[in-house]
Amino acid sequence: MSHPRTVPPSVDVVIVGAGFSGMYLLHKLRELDLTAVVFEAGADVGGTWYWNRYPGARVDVESLAYSYSFSDELEQEYEWQERYPTQPEILKYARHVADRFDLRKDIVFRTRVSAATWDEGAKSWLVRTEHEDAVTARFLVMATGCLSASKMPEIPGLDTFKGATYHTAHWPHEGVDFSGLRVGIIGTGSSGVQSIPVIAEQAADLTVFQRTPAYSLPARNRRLRPDEIKTMKLNYRKFRQAQRESGFGVPTPVPTKSALEVSEAERDAAFEVAWESGSLVNLLTAYKDLAVDQAANDTAKRWIHRKIHDIVSDPQVADDLSPEYPVGTKRPCLDTNYYETYNRPNVHLVNLRRTPLVEVTEKGIRTSEREYEFDAIVYATGFDAMTGALTNVDIRGRDGLSLKETWSAGPRTYLGIGTAGFPNFFMITGPGSPSVLSNMVVSIEQHVDWVTDAIAHLREQGLRVIEPVREAQDAWVDHVNEIASYTLYPKANSWYMGANVPGKPRVFMPYAGGVGEYRKKCDEVAAKGYEGFELTV
Ligand code: NA7
């Protein structure tokens, strides 16, 4: 279906994506009296929260922290209902923001950007969409999100299945009734972990196909109390500042002790507190060396294995659910009744490490051991993370340079904001920035503020073009890699490493130095006249 909108032939900025990034960016650009058009593939705002409507979908950062800070009025007037809001509640918030700031009039929905080419003569981008729109823009900003290019498993026969097929990232808006059905689900990342308990309650039978188990913590979700909302509203400014200076974009006390310097009893008690708190960050920051020291991390791993064995009654199933990679090196999950669900008689776990997937058949799924018959298959198989949504668009910089080809050995960026060879091109939370290792809203706001400040600076200086200098980019890439090398992150086959996509280069993509440190670096670059960028007329 094409869009019914008239698209302006020329704007200051084309924004790709109307999720949290694109919405705030549009708002900021308007404040600068710049013209912008947003292209959005979905039929409404919300990005991730528009698409991922699977049962049980929730954010795993607390609502009062996972929200915009740019408007006092918005903060004060909005009433969050739950500690960890559901997808519908967050989408409602995104819609509220769109209405409140009158954003939709500059957003063209149901429209994917297909190509963007830098015109060196005109010093502008020519952006094309799937509906033959062609817009020139001085700046192109990819606000496409880190987890938006969804991914099916690479197994034969995907189209042969005669029953219903769903992907968690493209869930039908009207919902799905699994009552009485035999359901198979592939994938046990956050989407699987959140949806499995809900689907299990409905389906006659649910079979979970697991390649790698997740570390998951009970969310302990609940309705927010009026008094805690009131306290937060009184203290928002201080809280936001603490978010910006923190490691993960969530204020937490900085750990001072090593997991190896305390007694087992003390450690067990600390892990128990984190487990009971329902906060992933509390677990990851229980001790200062969990992310960098294998022996320290092993203490957390053993403790969680014990918890899983305490909850899951079949010891073999508990073993299969216990991950071997270091805690935190793949994205941990927050759940409601995840491990408990495996005690239900209608739920079965298939360990694909023992019996790998072979193919999807007309009737269901075949592993190396046997064929399983289903009425419906759910793919909770994740995303071509961090780069997929960028390289899926045919972006051509100087001299026809293709972004996809330029990044064939892994993404190379300066600060995760720009990339050499692509003038006036910005990414919001791109690879090389804290992005997925942080509370996304905090990182999004920081990037949008930085990018719009840079555009305003160019205007004030009578300059037109900004582009990262290759040497500065090389130094940043080295720095990102160096920080990753001090951590245990590279030890897991995670989507942080591109390891979930066959053929994708194995490179640790996010910046692991923390949100606060990263912000300081970005501010310093700006204060030094955008050091490491070349600014020209
Ligand atoms: P994830 O976290 O990438 O999880 C995808 C899951 O699907 C994961 O368990 C994968 O196993 C599994 N998978 C993917 N491809 C296959 C194939 N070919 N065969 C078997 N299993 C497969 O995506 P989610 O949507 O759950 O969550 C994404 C993020 O959203 C999450 O981290 C939060 O930040 C919010 P693998 O681990 O690759 O062995």
C-alpha cells in the first residue's frame, strides 16, 4: 500500500524511522526552525514498540527511567501504570508524545527508504523511498533502531509449513489465540523468554526449541504506587542527571568490591538481593569485576545455575536451561514465570545443541532426532542487530561508496554517530556507541542533542558539511575494541558480536565504556570545535 501524502521535494533533514529517536529528533529540529521529513515503515510511531507486539512484551528498564526527559511538562503529566510497562502501554506513550508535539504532520508512514546518495556538487543527499518519493536533504539521519531488521532462522523449508507462522517482531495487531493449539517456538532471547510463559498458558502444548539458553531474572513487575510516582516527579531533574552520568543509563551505586574478595555466604546474599530486586543492572553491578574477570563471573553463573535448579523440577531440563557463557555477555532477560513455565506438563524443551534443527516441514519442525507436529510456529529468532537496518538501505557516500561494502568487515564509525566517506550522515545510537548496553532512551536523547547541536553549529559558522576524519575514526574503533577486550563480552556468541547472523563479521559493536564516560567524550569533541570531524563550506 502506498502512502497518501505529498512529500516535500527538499528539506533540511531526512529522518529514517519514527521510533523514540526519530520522534525526538523531529521535535528538536523544529525548535531550530529546520525542515524535516520522517519516513517510517510502520503505520504509526513507536518503532520497536510498534512492531514487537508478541504476548508478554515488556520493557526491561523501569518506566520512570525509560521515558523522555526533554520536556518537564511531559514528565509531569504522564502517568505510568506499571514498573515494567507492557508494549501497549509504551506504544500509548509514544502516541501521546506524537500528539502532544504534533509530530505526525511531518511523518510519512508505511514508507521504507530504499536508497540515499550523496551529491557532492549539491552537497546534499538524494533520498528515495519504495514508493518512488525522491527528496533532497542537506542531512540524512538514520534513526532506525538497533534491533529492527528481524531475522528468520537459516533452515530449509520455512515456507513449507501448512500451519500459522509468526515472528515476534511482526506480531498481528489483532493478537493471536493459541487456545487448544500445538505450538512450537524457536528462540530463547528476550522475546522468547517473555512470550513463552504467556503462550504456555493458552496453548494445548508448547515446544521450545533452544539453541542457547538465556540468563533471566524475575522482573517482579507490579503496579506503580502513587507515592513513588510522586517522589520521582519531585526529583526528576536529579534523577535524569544521575542517569546521564551512570554506566548503563540507569542510576546504580558503583560497586567497589570484587566477587572474589568476599565469602561465599556474603556473595550468595548479594546475588539474592539482586535477584529479588527484579533489576538486571543490580545483578550486573553486584560486584565490580563480574564483567571483566572470568572467575568472578563464574560465581554469578554458579549461583544462577543453582537458582534454575531450585525452580525447575526436572534436573535435565534445568541443566539444559543453564547457560555456560559468562553472565551478561549475551543480553540477559527479565521475565515473569519463565523458569517456572518448564514445570508445566504442556511445555517441552528441545535442546538444539544435542539435536539440531534440520528443517521446517509441512507439519512442523524436524530436528536430527525426530519430527514435531504443530498448528503454529513462532519465530523468536531476533534481529540482524545494530547494522542490519543501516546496511539494508542502499546508502552511497562520496564517489558512490556503499555503506554496506564499506562495512563488510564490520562497522567503522566515529563515536557511533558518523562514518568517514559519508558527509552529513548521522546515526542515532549507531555501532560504536553505548546503544544496546544502555537504557536506550537516555542514549537516544544524548545522540539527538549532540547531532542537533552539531547542525546548529554548522549553521552558526556558515558551514555546510561535516564528516568524520578517517584517522579519528580509526582511533575510535581501536578504543571501542580495546575496551571490549578488557571485558568478557567477546566470549559469547551474541548479537553484540554479530554472531547470530551467518557470515556477519565477528566484531563487538557497542561501546562498553559506559554512558557517562561516553557522554564526556562526545561533549569534549563538540567543545573542541568538533574535533575529529572535518567541517567545510
Ligand atoms: P535475540 O536475543 O537475538 O534472541 C533470538 C533467539 O533466537 C536466540 O535464542 C537465538 O539463539 C535464537 N535463534 C536465532 N536463530 C536461530 C536459529 N537459526 N536456530 C535456532 N535458534 C536461533 O532476539 P530477541 O527478539 O529475543 O531479543 C532482542 C532484544 O530485544 C533483547 O536482547 C532485548 O534487548 C530486547 P542464539 O542465542 O543465537 O544461539
